[in-house]
Amino acid sequence: MLDLESIRLEEEGKKVVYRFSCDKSISRYFSKEKTLWVDYDTDVSAVPESLLIIPFLANVLPVSWFLGFDVRVREIDREYHRAIEKIKQIFEQHYSLKGGNLHCKNIIANKVDGSRPVVLFSGGVDSHYSFTGHEAENPLLVTIHGADIRVADNRQFRVLQSAIEQSALVRGQERHLVKSNMRDFYTYRLNLLFDDLDWWGRVQHGLAITGLMAPLSWTHRVARIYIASSTTSETDAFWGSTPLVDNEIKWAGTSVVHDGYEADRAEKVGALVRYAQERNAGLPLKVCYSSRTPALNCSRCDKCCRTILLLILAGADPSRFGFRTSERIYDDALANLSNGYSSQLIQYVWNIVLQQIKEGGRPFIFKDEAAEREKLAAVARAIGANNNRTFTKLSAARKFRYKMQLKYPAAFNRIASLYRSLGPE
Ligand SMILES: [Zn+2]
């Protein structure tokens, strides 16, 4: 059993602190403090408890399903209560859950009566695409610190924030920041439930990110919340954020929309390039979460390379979109490709690049058209050759690192910070 002991409001009603207690048998899955907190830039003290509780439930209930313990709280919104039961059933169809029931005394009917939407805005390709699609609805843009960028990583979040502030495209839009320890209130033992060690990606992120919006939906009368899709119907992998799950999330008349599922990454990049060109503006995209770079993007990793190539193939200069690169990009891409694909999803996104190369068009040229077209052909060949290789497994070294982190967190953190201080790998 896990009991919510208290919900405390701190910092003039802007910070919500959830304290809980739990049985000894599950205690090791949660950090010592047994505290989840969410920091808003808005006073949320007038939000009814049955809605204020949603960020907590959105993060804790999935854990209870996977580990099979019950959760006890005092109040819950009626619509969310129904929704979360349905979502549990959807998860049950894809994962083997161990049970986990929710007990609450009071089920309360709330009504937000909202008018404006929220676009969850991480600054990447998907959320920029969502913003451009819903700009006419005058959305609130909400950026979360503690999701893709970990809560302890202030440097990377500051870089993202200043990129958003400088972006001509979102100037004048109402923006909000939300910060939470939602990836740090549990231990690495949850990651060990999956072969790829990815609790956040496989289970937590869609429910958690959207759930954080419940108090804001009350204070700002939000009608719907757009969470940008990062996949399409062509990828059949079940993930922590899919239309199947996200479109079921609702409370008090506010609903969640899994947005942009119809467009693949090349279509999204193409639309953003046209959007920026029409306004004669650059568009600082944040796609990379490498902690090794002080820049907006490292411009060299697998994800950066794929995005840069799609920009080039859409005829755009990557330096106008938040990347620092040159004709060197082709060698970086080939180096990444030489490692093979780690998953079906990575294979799928590289093949979107291949499709764009095959379609031809007029790529952006850095210096030498003939040489760069030859390099593009080499990238196409490498993508094609990788399609015949089996997926590379998560290395034993990485798994070992996770286990060490689990057993000796203090020593591990000291070693990790020593590595970081030695500079980029
Ligand atoms: Zn990168």
C-alpha cells in the first residue's frame, strides 16, 4: 500500500509538495524522501484537491500497476477516475501488470469550462510543429523542466529557455514553466523492469507530462492539451505516449490530444522550414539532450544528424535552425550509421531520411555541390545496408553502469562528474 500523507502548498501557493508513505516491500523503488513536487509559475492554491492530486496520481499509479500495490488518496476528479481505469486496461493489453488498485473516499465532479488550449512545448521538431498547427487558437506554451531535461540540469534548461525567448516565432505567446522532480522521486529499480532500462519512455512520460497540466487547466481555464506525437501509425511500438493512451486522458471537461500523429518527421521538418521561410526567421530547434554539450544541440549525435539531414534535404541551412555544422555532417552521419540500429524506431526514422534522399529535390549545399551529393548517396547506401543488419543490443557496459548506479549512487555520481569534467567523450 502507498498512502498520500499530505499535499502542501509552498512558495506563495506555486509549489505543490506531495508526501507519501509506503510498505517496506516497495520502499526501495522510491527515493528516500518519499516526496514528489511540482513547481508552477502560478499560484495554484485555489485548485480543488481532486484536481491538484492528478500530477501525483499520473506519476504513481503506473508504478502501482507494474509492481502490484494499492494507492490510497482522499479525493479524485470523477472524469479522471474513469479515464485512468480505462488507461490501465490499455496498458494491460501491452504489458503484464501485477494489479494495483486505487482507493479514494470522495469522487468529485469538477468543471473547468475552458476555452484556450495548451501546447506542451519542449522546443523540438514535434512541439514546434504542434505550435504552428494550433497558433490560431492562441495557445499557452508550457515548457517542463524535469522531463527531457533532468531537473538537476540547470545549464541545459537555461540554454533551451534563452532559445525560446529569442525565437521570433513564439514571441508574444503566453508562456509558462513547470518544474518537477517526477523523474527523480523513484529509483533506478523501475528502469530495471525493462531490457532497455527506459521506464520514462516506455511508461511514464505521456501520463506524467499531461497530468502536470491539471492544476494549470483550472487556473487558466484550459480546454485541451496538445501533446506532440513523436511517432506515426507506421511505427507500431507501444510507448508511454500514444494516441491510444493520451486521447483517453481527461479531467473536469479538459481533454488531452495526441497531436501531429499524421505527419512523419520529414513532413514536420518540411512544414517548419516553409513556416520559417515565409516569416524570414530562423527557428532554434532543441532536439538533442546530450549532456556533453553547452550548445542548444551537439550537432553530431544520431538524432542531431538525422534532423540536420532532413533540414538539408528540405533545402534549409541547418545553422538557421539551432545547429552548428558544415559539410562535416555527412561523415558524422556515416560514423553514427556504422554502429547499426539499436531499435525498430531508430531504423524507421533513418529510413525517412533515405526516402527523402531518394525523392531527390534541391538539398542545401554548404560548399561543393558535386562532393556533397556524392556524400548524400553514401549516406543512402549506409542506411540501406543497415536495414539488413540485426539490431544492436544495449551494451553490457551500459547495463553494468546502471546497476552500479543503483547499488552505489554516491560513488557513481562522483565518478560521473569526474568524467564530465574531463570534457566531451
Ligand atoms: Zn546531438
